[in-house]
Amino acid sequence: MMKKLLGIVVLGLLLPTNSFSADRIELVCTMYEYSSSKDGTSSYGPYDDVLILDLENRLVVDGVWHGGGILTKITNQNIYAEPRADQFSDGNKRSLSLNRYTGKLRTTMIKTSGERITWAYDCKPAKKIF
């Protein structure tokens, strides 16, 4: 009887687990604010966007820039990203920062004119409903 129980426990430990979720983060982010160094700050939205991050491959899979991006830095508190070099040809610099504890997401664009635009989002874990 003990051998059977031990065998079941060992097999249970050997079966694949859902470690995929630790490497892939899926969030629903609601935009709540838009600010511009030229126009000031205003409420915005609500506008929802899905953000999918692949931590293992250091990629923004989807969301915000709709075409992906590169995770440039991952710390205990924040995740930083930039779009791929071939994604935009307008010369504007874009970046993303996500606070891993609060779920606050900020995307920033600094235009070639020097104008700075920031979008602020609140993010929560996404759950597919079907």
C-alpha cells in the first residue's frame, strides 16, 4: 500500500505543471489618464487594452503598441520595454514601465519636437471568459 501511495506522489511530481504562467503575463489594462507637455493632463477612457508579456523571451507579445516590443529591463519592482527598432519609423522615442506590485502602467512617447506624451493605465490579471 505504501509503495503505491509513494508511486502516485512521485508520478504527480513528475507530471508537467503550469510553469508557463510564471513566464507569460496577461493583463487587462484600463487607460485612465493622458498627459502632454504641450496640452496638459486630462482624464481619458475608460479604454481597455490587453498586454501580454513573455518574460522568458523578454518580449511584449501584444498590447499597447500592437506589434510587440522588447523587454529591456526586469527588476523586482518594475518591467521596462521599448518597441522593436523596425516597428515605428516616425523618429519618436517610445517606452513602457509596469509596476509589478501596483499594476500601474505608463507608456511614454517623446516626439522629435520634444513634446512628451504619457498614457497611464491600471492593469489587472486577465482571465479569459470563453
